[in-house]
Amino acid sequence: AWPLFLVAYVVVLLLGCAVGGVVAPLNLFALAGWLGGAGFNAGPTRNGQIFHATGLLQHSRDAGMRLLGPRLLDLPWLYGG
């Protein structure tokens, strides 16, 4: 299976070529990259909210880490898990 962002780039380029010649695919490619970047940044933003949590979310996070450990992490290799 191909990564979704790569499929999106190919679709954007093909549509751009069909609609507007040479410049349109470049503009669409840039837009797709910006949209893909927004999705890429959503993960670290979510992780930051969880890491800096307080109250009930903090206690839930701590209990989950005690029970599941590295399996709960989205990038266990990054945190040495």
C-alpha cells in the first residue's frame, strides 16, 4: 500500500496537468505539500498536549503508561521503548 500523501501528490499532479498546463500542477503540488504538512504536524501537537496534560488527562496518561508501557507510544523507538 502506498502512503496516502504520495497518492495525493500523484493525483494532484495528474489533475493539474489535465486542467492547467505546467504552472497549475506546481501550484497544486505546493498546496498538497502544505496540506500534508498540516497533517504531519498534528501528531507532535497532540503529543505535546498529552505530555503537558494536567488533571484527569494527566492521571489517565500516567495510568496508561504504567499498564501498557511502550505499547502506548506512537514512536516507541524514539523514547527508547
